[in-house]
Amino acid sequence: MNKFLKQIINLIVVFFVTISCAQSKMHLDKDKAIEERITLLMDQMTLDEKVGQMNQYNGSWDFTGPLPESGSEEEKYEHIKKGWVGSMLSVRGTDKVRAVQKIAVEETRLGIPIIFGFDVIHGYKTLSPIPLAEAASWDLEAIKNSARVAADEASAAGLNWTFGPNVDISNDARWGRIMEGAGEDTYLGVKVAKARVTGFQGTDLSANNTIASCAKHFAAYGFAEAGLEYNSAEMGTSKLYNVVLPPFKAAVDAGVRTFMNSFNTLNGVPATGDTFLQRDILKGAWNFNGYVVSDWASIREMVVHGYAADGADASAKAVTAGSDMDMESHLYVKELVKLVEDGTVDEKLIDDAVRRILRVKFELGLFDDPYKYCDAEREKAVTGSEAMNDAVLDMAKKSIVLLKNDGNILPLKKSGQRIALIGALAADKNSPLGSWRIAADDNTAVSVLEGMQEYKGNTLVYEKGTDVSLGQQLFVQEVKINSEDYSGFDAAKKAASEADVVVMVLGEVGFQSGEARSRTELGLPGNQQELLEAVFEINKNVVLVLNNGRPLALPWAAENVPAIVEAWQLGTQTGNAVAQVLYGDYNPSGKLPVSFPRSVGQCPIYYNHLRTGRPVNSQDNVFWSHYIDSQKTPLYPFGYGLSYTSFKYENLKLNKSQYTKGETIELSVEVTNTGNLDGKEVVQLYINDPVASIVRPVKELKGFELVELKKGETKTVKFILTDAELGFYNNNGDYLVEAGKFNVMIGGQSDKGLTGQFEIE
């Protein structure tokens, strides 16, 4: 071959290589529409690379340290280098995220960036109250802002995807994960879901301080039988359509980019393999165009459920049903290519899943700047900043619910009192952080003791009284509860005998609620009840401050203790929030988002239950719906919460009494602050449809307004009801608004208020 011919061949090779390289980068053109960019990229992808995008691994080694040499860690590393990993979870910190992203972007054939997920449930390192507590604020702007600051801090640490919000409706206090949601009511749950999605994602998902959110757990996880974690959830279609699904639909309407399916079965089908939920409803009827990730290893667990024969069968059923990404089952990356090649799985299902995953990555701007979340200076400036702490303190104060205040024992005087502070949780700096606190450093919460010590005018004496738990508290292990050591009782009783007021901080340690923390007893754990009664016998001026992640059954305290404050697990600024409420620098305004039972035997208990055929004792006999050993009402009902001031409701008005379908209904009520302090009141509107084609609840929340009133001030609060509030879903999933009479009630809690009636013709 002569020299001239070689030059011609080399030029041709260079030309085609140049054309090929140019084509391979066309998806990086920012001027092209996202859908076109996705197509351009997918046209270049092999089947292995497509399946790789559907694979999510947990970060299990230090990516800034030595490379793994054996085992699953080595396999994960090799898969990242091959482009077989679409997402990593629990890799956090800008240095570690950059290290992994560098492999994906610079060492793989196509350079597809990884999306980094993490459980940002109620904050990253600086923690807000647990979600159930936030819902008690009924302050949607505050809840949205809480998610906003959490996204700001998490994104500064390199993360761009949170596995939240949890929008599960739950009315069973036995279930540990009730702490992750907004409580028992669907209407409130819808509003909170929208607020949290909007807070996490902001108005621009491509900004470097917003993160993609994930609505979970789809679906019915909050109705696990007996409140038992990972249990089945069996229900009729009426409850599914009217109670369970609306918050998920609200998340879709708010623009949520991902969904996570749940561990439970529904109608005998594991949610991970449920075509009806994922294909028919979510991606079909709701037109959701984001992607669905499995919960941890839930694809593999379909084998254990008895729904799939083996890993290959589980993979085929999961992808067919609409599960787009495999979290830590390691099955998609192992099985899907073979399943496509042998014709078991249609490659169109793979393409659909990959397009969804890539769409979110493009929307986040990861293809335009894979390292946009890796700014170490921003991480240093944002994490734990004063602004972060101010925000979570504000949220914490708004989440506190005053349950009882006989004799106005609260607020405490700021001088001249001797106060005994009793309870191990009062000095605990760890439990207030709650259960989901993976990124937070241990013992970083402000304790109640520290918060109260900021008020110098009184004499404050602290005694532990008793330990709640023994040994180290870990997320992955059972908590050992103390029920034997009484050695601190005498010191606590002595402190109480010398005090003007006793503040007792009792409840659950942080790891007694949350995932895998189901309980069959809902009283104070260990010997705390005995401590409470022993101290009360010495000094009746007791203020009980509850730290807990779920509703507790405390009938003795409700009957005897003069003041009870529901302070939940309020996060980093717990102690300051509690102290400011106890001393009256913040007037509590929270309302319960979930009913508190008298006994665990009432569970599940909820205000919006269906009517029975025998609801009351009408003939003076036993044949009516009741317990023979307890009242059937809750200890504290949904929507309940007191203030240091008082409110009066008057003049409920409707603009008319009869309406036609589609016409708006206007209501108003006058609310007056009749006490001596400024305060806030959550004005709640409930309706009841007494006759319908499907039996409707005894009442349903359909509106609320958080109103601030100065002492003596009266405000007129207005509500508008539309078809969206007046209708319901039938058992086919069709939305109906039926003619007939409706009852309406407006008040400060779900069990009392002013009543009226209107009719739809």
C-alpha cells in the first residue's frame, strides 16, 4: 500500500470517528428538547447499559479511600465502571459523590451521570420535627419551608434525590412508621403531600439547591394488618380510592418525579409486582411520567412472599408491573438482559423504564453539569448554619400540641419558682432527633434541660428518675427497655417534694418508632408510668412533656396530671422549642393530626369512620356498637389542641341553603380570641353526606384555616366547597357528586363545633 493510499484511509477513519463522536455527544446539546436528548442517548445504548440505568446500589465503602478488592463491593465498583449503575443510595458528602460521579461520567463508554438518593425524611444533618409532628402544625407554608431547607442542606452534601415524602395515611398507632406521614386524615394528607413535594423540588428542579422527591409507599402500607411492619394490607376498593390514593395523586399533581412502591401485599399481590397500581393507575390514569423505584430489595422479597418462583421470575413480574428501578435486590442487573433475549420480557418495557429514569436526570441538569451538587464550599457554608437552625426551631414550636392545662399551670413563671425537671429524656440529646436521622451526628439535639437552663430566673433542679432504655441505641437493632432499675426514684421524689412545679419529660426513645418498630403496648415504656405516679403522689403540680413518635395511650395521665404537652420528637432544636412553649414565649397552636387512643385495644381508631347500623344505645340493651370495658371515643380526637388563650365560634353562615351540582358553596364563621393572650387557631370545616350510594364517614375534614388573632379580636373565616370536596369515588374509581342533603360543622376539633345543613339538588 503506497503512502498516498494510507493517507486517504486515515482521513476516512478520522472522518467517521469524528462523525461518530459528534453523534455520541448530540444528547448533550442543551438547546434540544429533553425528549429528543433522551432518544439520542438511548439510540447509542446497549441492552446491558439500559438495564444498568435500572440498577441502584447502596454505597457500602469509602469511595475516597482504597478500591474494594473482593465481594459485592468489588462487583458494584466494576458495574459502575461499565455503566451498569443508574443510581446510588447513601453515598453522601461532596467528596464522595464527586468520586463516584467521576467514574460514571469519565470512565464509562457513554458517561451517563448517576443520581444520588438518600432518606431525607425530616431534614439532613439539621433536623426538623418528625413528619407526624410537622403535620400537627397544620401550617402548610411552614411544612413546605421545612422540606425546602432540608433540600438545601442535602443538596449541598451532593445529594439530588430524597426518598420522601411518605404520604401513607395511617390510623394505627401500633405501626412504627406512622411517625413518617401526616396522620389519619386524607384531606390533610393531600395538603401536606403537596407542600412537601413543592418544598423539596422548588420551582426549578435543575437548580443546585433542589432535589427530586419520591412519594412513598405505593400503596396502602399505612394499613398493615395489626400495625405490624411489612405485613399485608387488605382493604376494599372504597378505602383504597377514597383514603389511600388521594395523597399520591396530589403528589403527582404537584410534580413529584419519583414513586417508591411498598413492602406489603394488597389483594394478595406484592405492591412491587402490582400492575393495577403501577401501570393502570399511576402511569395510566394519572399519566405519571417519572419513574418508580422499589423499596429495599422488595423485588427479591416477592420470592419470599410466594408470588415469584425465583429471582428471574421476580424480575420479570416487577418490570412488567411497572417497577422501573431495582433498589438493592441485585436482580435486574443479573436477570433482565437474559429475560429480554429469551423473549420473556419485551424490550419496550426496558426502554420505557430507562426513558423515565433518564428524563429525571435530564430535568435535574445532571447531563449539563454532573458535578453541580459537588461544591465543597457550599456544603461547608450551608450545613448546620444559623439559618438552618432558625428554620427547624420555628417548625418545632409550631408542631407542639397542648393537650391539657388545668388551672392554667402553664405557662411557667419566669422567676421565683423552684422547678424540678425529671426524666431521662429531659437530658437526652439523641432521642429528640427521631428515628430517621442517618446523616445527623449523634447527641446533637438541644435537650429540654439545656433549653430550660436558658431561663435564668428560676431554680432548676434535674433528676433522671429512671432510664428509658439500656445500652447503645442503633437504627438496626432492637432497643432494650429498662423495666427493672428504680435506683433514681428516691432522688426524683425528693426533688419533686422541694419544687413548686414538676416538669416530667417522658415517652419513647428515638428508635422506638419508625421502620420495624411496631408496638403492642402504647403506654409509657418501661417503668416511666410508675415514676410518673410516684412523683405525682409527692407533688400534684406536674407538667407532663411527651417525647414520642406515635400516639400514646395515657388514660391515667389524662385524668390526673394537670398539664400535658405533646412535644413529639422535634429534631435538632427540641429543647429550645419546648422551653419557649413552657415559658410562654410561644403560644402553642398545634392540633393533633391523629387520634390518641384510650387503650391499644381501640386500634385502629380514627375520627372519620363509617357509620354502623347500630351506632348508639337506642333500646337500653347491649346490642349496639361499643366496648363493654371502655368508652369507644378516643382519649384525644383528631384536630384537638389547646392554647394559652381561648377561642369562641359564632354565626356559622351559608350564602344559601340549596345548590345545584357544580355550584360553589360559600360558608363563613366568626372566631373570637376571648382570652388574654394573642394566639393562633386552626379553624376546621367538616362535612357529612348522610345518604349516599356508598356509605360515607360520620364526618370528613374538607377545609381548614390557620388564623392568628390578637386578644379580643374577631375575624370572619370563609370557606368555599366545590365538587372536589363534596364528592367521593365509587368502587370502580369513578368520582361522583350526588344530590342530597349535607351536614356541615366548623370548630376547633373534629368532635365539636357549630353545625348547619345544605342541599344539592
